[in-house]
Amino acid sequence: MTWEEIKASDKLILTAQDVAPVLQCDPQTLRLSVRQQKDLIGFNCCIIGQTLRIPRMAFIKWMEGGNKDGSSKDR
């Protein structure tokens, strides 16, 4: 997905495949990074079974400059 598609989407949950193009990385690299160092990922996500799930609104807020908890960086 593109950044514009993510923002316009009505999906609640995104996958690594959805966000990897925006982050300019390989989806599998993103999955592995989350599994190995979840606390270093800047946005909230969870792993259910073998699938990485990323709340769309949390990802958007993070991309637009918010912290992992959704607050603004300059607060």
C-alpha cells in the first residue's frame, strides 16, 4: 500500500505487507525486527500466531510525528 492508500483506507488493522512499502523495507525484515526488538518499534503492534498486526490509526499517528502512545513528540 502507499501512504495515501493507508490514510484513505477503512481497514482497522494493517499487515507487514501493507506498511513495508511506506517504511521502504522488506515485509519479512519488518516481521523479524518486531519479533526480535518489539520495544524498539515506534508504533504499536502485536503478533497473533505468525502474523504481525498493526493498528492503522496508531501507525498513521506515529508516521505523522506522534509517539508510540499516540501523544505528540513535542509535549
